[in-house]
Amino acid sequence: MPGWSYHRPRSDAGVSMLKRRVLVVAFAAALAIATGTALSQRAATSPAPSREAAARAGALEGQEEAEVTAERLEALAEARSRGLFGAGAAPTTQPAPGWLGSRLLNATADD
């Protein structure tokens, strides 16, 4: 069948593909701009959230986390005052099989 070929005849198909790509990118950019404008106008006209909405949005959770952190810091201060935190640790004298033992970098620090 010498009358036909797998190769397409050369035409201006590359130019039309470029035009399509530019058109798609321009449309996507216009859509993004329109969406951003609509959302910013909506946010500007919406009322401020109520106290109940703020509580539902995680304010209570933040307060609880702050309380837990304060309790932990108090426990840390108490342990340091008793000398229970950061106490020196002895190196391992009988390591597990396959291990060489422990080597502390600083016996007085918490490492």
C-alpha cells in the first residue's frame, strides 16, 4: 500500500494548538479572578461571627490546651525542684545482644 503513510501532512496545526492553549489559560485566569473577587466581596459583606460560633471554631479547644500546658509546666517545675528531672543516668553495663551499650553525651543533661 504505497499510497498512504502514517505521517500526517504538515499543516498549520501547531498554530491552532497554540491558540487553543492560550484560550484555555486565559479562560482559567479569568475564572480565578472572578472567583476571587466574588469571595472577597462575600467576606466583606458577611457579619462578624457570634461568640457561640467562635467557641465552636476551636476557641474552647485552645483554652483546654493552654490549661494542659500550664499543668505540665507546673509538674516540670516541681520535678526539677525535687531533683527528679534531669538526674544523671548510669551507662548500660549489660547491653542487649547485638548492642554495644549506651554512651551518654552529657551525664548531667537530659539526652
